[in-house]
Amino acid sequence: MRLFGREAECASIDALLEQARAGRSASLVLRGEAGVGKTELLAYAAGTVPGALRIGGVESEADFPYAALHRLLIPLLPGRERLPAGQRAALEVACGLADGPPPDLYLVSLATLTLLAQGLPGQAPQVCLVDDCQWLDRESLRALAFVARRLHAEGVVLLFGLRADGDDPGLLAGVESRQITGLAPPAAAALLTDVVATPVDPALAARIARATGGNPLALTDLAQELTPEQLRGGAALPDPVPVGSRLEAHYAARVAAYPPATRTWLLLAAANTGGTADQLVAAGRVLGAVPADATPAVADRLITGLPAATFRHPLVRSAVYGGATLAERQAAHRALAGQRLRQAIGMTAEQELVWRHPELVAWRSGPGVRESVTAALAVFETLTLGALHGWTRFSLAILDNAESRYSAARDTLCDLVELGRPRRYAGALPDLVEAALRCGDRPTARLALADLTLAAGVCDSTRATGLLERSRALLAGPDEAETHYQRAIEHLAGGLGHGDLARARLLYGEWLRRQRRRRDAREQLATALAMFEEVRAEAFAERTRKELRALGGSVLTPVPKADETALTPQEAAVARLARDGGTNAEIAAHLYLSASTVDYHLRKVYRKLGVRSRRQLRASLHD
């Protein structure tokens, strides 16, 4: 049997066997991960001493008391007649050779020690090899550990193989152990070359050795799964490198038993090559996983350190990634890519919501938001990110409509929408109808309405119909407008478009006020204001308040809720950078804000946190 890179381990085993031939006993636990070569080292010992007693743990028998001990001692049981009566009786019950109450573990252990010391006739030394100890029943392992700790001058060698990545109850404590690690790169490359018939590119062999951590099982499995072209270096390897079917099944089975959120976190960590812990945490939020979800994997020692989540071994990362479905991998990569882009351009969480839901820039707008979003447009243009560039402009046009800047909104939307060919930005047509009509450009409003009519007919949804009716109301005459507004409210009330419905009531209330129907107008506007304030749609809420003030009377300013003392995402980003020593100018450059806006946010942070300086901020703000 040829073992690559195990000269030191084999020498240690040879020394133990030689001591046993001289009458001195020894025991040793070989610890290591799955596939690292423990079984092969035990096989080496078996090949050196014919007649060695050898068993391996069987997972399905782990709940049967003394099952493993019985299998090990079968060849020695004929010699039990020479045991003391108490030991013999306990051992016979343990091995199912006699009836009786559960035997005393101490007596069973002593009987085992005595039998091994007696040995088989003509067998010297007596060698016992016990593999996969993690699957032995507890009673057998305790008895064998008892024996191992008491061997002295019987000429017995007891070698254990224990998987280090499983649960270790510590039953072998006090027995000398040796950690079996992966092969060194030269030995790993030599093994890889030995098991394939195709020449292996030396640089590729070194890379595979690093990727597998020198795990022999992974190397031999992988050698059979790669194509000759890949082995010659003519084709790229996948990343991460596959671990081979046997190890993959081992680790995949462990991962599959975890809760979904734990598996999601592990997959994100596996896909986050070269990424940061912050990006991992942010991507986890997108997919509904947080660092605490990784606790089971940390407890099993598959990963270390949170939130960075470093895999204990490259093979674990490969197995996690390989065990995920294509859709799961794609979702993980999308989430991570989004966070890397967000970090690269200084995007805050609030801004990211804008690109997912463009109306939020108007709903959540505050000092500096328009400025920061506008600054990001130049970044998107430079990076040729057309989709983000377009949706960001759409969001700013909605804000223009909310602030009654109708000409600016019309100009932006006309650049986005190809009138006469409603396609990608058909969702912007209702805003274009409103903006064009309010700035006196009725022809553009009519063209946009015609396109919206076509698009709504294709879409055939209650929301599309509601938006169409709202837009028709804007262009309708006094005798028809109210009917369209009421139809719009009816359709939009049956869906999830909270903002669309609130805006329909706002437009209806504005129309009613101009018709001098003050009571009806107040009813619609008050309802719209409550809806806007409920979701913090401040820009539209302020527009609604102006309409209510025009009706006479006072308009109450909402009292902030207790939880609104929490930092907004933008405030939190500014606070973290300030805490870490950033000047206002540096923070402004990082977040695409002005220094005055940074100062504004810092003052709000100080007030909310009850501090007065950056020094106090460092003591008060924690991630």
C-alpha cells in the first residue's frame, strides 16, 4: 500500500508496534476530518501486523449498548472462561451471551482489558483497530477508552480513528492523540498525478491541492471527475472546486439538516469570495438571514467567526455551494452583487429602496435625499448602469410631482417614455399625464393617456385600470371627471397600491376644492393625508396639507411615534463614518452628499442619541 506524504504518521505507528513486540502497550487516537486518511493509516497498521482485530463504527448500531465491543471481541470470546466470575458474567450479558440486568460498565471494561491482555494464541503483538469512533455506541467507546488508559505491559496496541468534525463527547480524553491534517502541497500533487492516467499541469495540481486542503479523498474523487482537458490546464476549473461525490454527500447531509435560514447564510458565505463581512450581512438581510442563523454551523465547527463566517476547511465551502440549487446560487450572487455595488457607489439602504420602489424617494424624502440621489446619477452613467440610471430619474420625477414641480417632472418623464410606443417605462405614464397637464402641456398629456390606455388593456389588472381611470379624470370635463375619480378609487382600493390610492384621493380632493365643494374636498384630502402620514410619504403629505390649509382651518402636524427616535439608514451611515473618524468632507464624498447635509444629519444623530460630540458618539454608537 502506497501512502503519499504520511511518512511521519507511518513512522509513529511503526514505533508503537515495535514497542508492543517488546512487551510494552500503547494507544493512540488518530483525529482528523472526513477523508483525510485515518482509515488508510489504520489499514497500514493492519497490513503490518496480520491478524489484527479491526472494526468500524456503524451509525445504525450507535444506539445498541456494547454492539461495537461485541464485534471487536468475537475472536477472543472463547477465552472468556479464564476470566474472573464477575467479569465473565458482566461480559456475557453485555455481548448477549447470557440473560441478566444491565451489566456493570466497570466490570465489562475490566473483562475487555483482561481478554486483550490474554490475546489470541500465537498473536504478538495484539493490535486492535477501531475506526469511525464517532459512530460507536457510548458504552463500547467508554469501555475501550477505559482499556486504553490502563494499558501498560501487555503487548497490546489500541488505535482509534475519530472524525474531528463530528460531535466529540470527550470519552477518549486522556488517551494520546495525533491530529491528521491534509497532505502538504507536493504530496497532494503527487497523489493527484498518481491516480489519473492523464498528465497533470503542475500549476493546476498545486491549485487543486490548495483548494482541497490536501484532503486525499477529495483529491482522488476530484481526479476522477475532472476532464483530461481540465487536468492539462486547458480548461478552467469551477469555483469553488467540487469536493467529490463522497465528501459532498457527507457535508451536504449535515447542511441539509439545518434550518433554511442557516443554509441561506452558509450559501452566502460560500459565494462571498473576496467580499466583506458588511456585504455578507447586508445580502443576508435581502434574503432573510442574519448572523445568528449560522449558530448551528458554528456549533458543529463548520464555520468560525461571525459575521465573517470563515469556513473551517475549503471542502466545507465547496460542499455548501455544490449542494445548493441553481436558483439558490443565483439569488445569493444577486444579493451579494447588489451589496457590492451599493458599497462601491456609497448607496444607503434608503436609496436602495428607491430603486426597488421609485415612489419612495417622494415618500421618504428629507433634507439631502434629492441631492444624494441626483449625485448617484452621474455614477450610474459612468458605470453604464442604464436601468438604475433610468429608475432613479423616474423616482426624482415622482418627487417633482409631489413638490408641484410639474415642468421638471414632465421633461424628465418625456426623456424616459417613448410616446407612441409604450414599453419599459409604461409605469411612468400616469405621472406624465399629471405633470404635463399641470404645466399646461395638454397635447403631451393626451398622448401619454393614449399610451396608458393601450398598456392598461394589455396588462388587464385592477391597478392598471385604476391608474387609467385616475389619469382620465385629469383630462375629463367637469361632468365626467368625478365618475372617473370614483372608479379609480374603487379599483385601487381592491389592491395593494396604498400610494396609488392615496394619490387618487389627493387628486380627487384637489378637483373637488376647485369645484367649491369644500366639505367633500376636505373628506378626500383628510383621508389622503392620513394615508400618506401612515407610510411617511412626507412630500405628498405636505402637498395635501397645503390643499387643506387652502380650505381654511388648521392642519395638525403629526406627533412622531416613539420608535421614530431610531436613526434612519442615512443617519446611521453618517454616524458610523463620523464615529470612525471621518470628517464632514470625507463623509460627504463617501455618501455623495454635501458637507452641509452631513452636518444636518449629524445634528439629528446627536439629538436622537443624546450626545454632543464625536467623542461621545464613539461611546454611544455600536453596530
